[in-house]
Amino acid sequence: MIGYLSVRRIDEKYVGGILVVDESGIPHEFKYTDPIVPTTLQKILYGKSLEGYLNTEVIAKSLLKKLDNKPEVVFTDSSVLVDAAENVFFAVASVSSTGQIEQPSPDECIIPTSIGAIRFASAKEIPQDKLEKLKQIAEEIDLLEPFQRLQKALEYICRSSSS
């Protein structure tokens, strides 16, 4: 199982979701938060740290705890969310496609795929077994496509809650 974790800010509301799919991209579980609107007092007290706190501590960690199907790896489209758990990896299309697995630093790597390269980043050093798992997943599926589905679902949830 592979997880996709995302938090969006839509119309001053924060909403998060996690989509768990199998190796074919078929959804097995979807959890989301109700849209969160920070109060004026929260904005004052948290200042610039509010968004990071909401995204990681309030939304991402609670979503990961609620899962019935625990994915081996969770991909996120926000580098901030890698702090939510050890198996969370920031995944983004990369311009580098040298044909080799590169490891710019211990907590990131670039893996070439048939449609380009994907850069992965983690909060900690990526162990060799996880590096191999990332490579395997990147070779087997369109790794970034489920983010599009997740984003549309979160937009739908956020817009539906305002009516």
C-alpha cells in the first residue's frame, strides 16, 4: 500500500487528506479533515508558525493515526509534511534525469523514471531498503498522478462544506 498525503489552503480554510492506494493505483482508503479556519487569536498567537503547525501537527499527524491500512511509504506534495512521520517522503518531479540514482544529501535522492525523474526528500537519512522501495515504486506506477485526484477531492470537500 502507498499513501498520498496533502494539505491545502483553500479560501482561508485548511483541509487535509490522505489517499491509500494499491500498486495499481486503486483506492483502498481515504481520510480527510473537516476544513479548519484559524481564529484571529490563533493567527496572532502562532504568527508565522501557524501554517506549519496546522499542516503537520494538527492535520497530517491526525490523518496518519486514523488510517486502518498503514502504507509502507507515504508521499506528500509539501516538504513541511515530512516531519509528520518517519515513512513520509516529499515527492516532486525533478529536472535531473542522468539515468542514475543520485543522492545529493543523505535525506534526499533523485530517481529516474520512464517519464523523467522524481526527487524524494525525507526528514531523516533515507535507509538503503527505503531507497530500493522508492525506486521500485517509481518504476512501476505514475507516482505523482494520485496527487491530482487527492487535490480535486480536497477542493471538493472544502467547497462543499461552505454551502
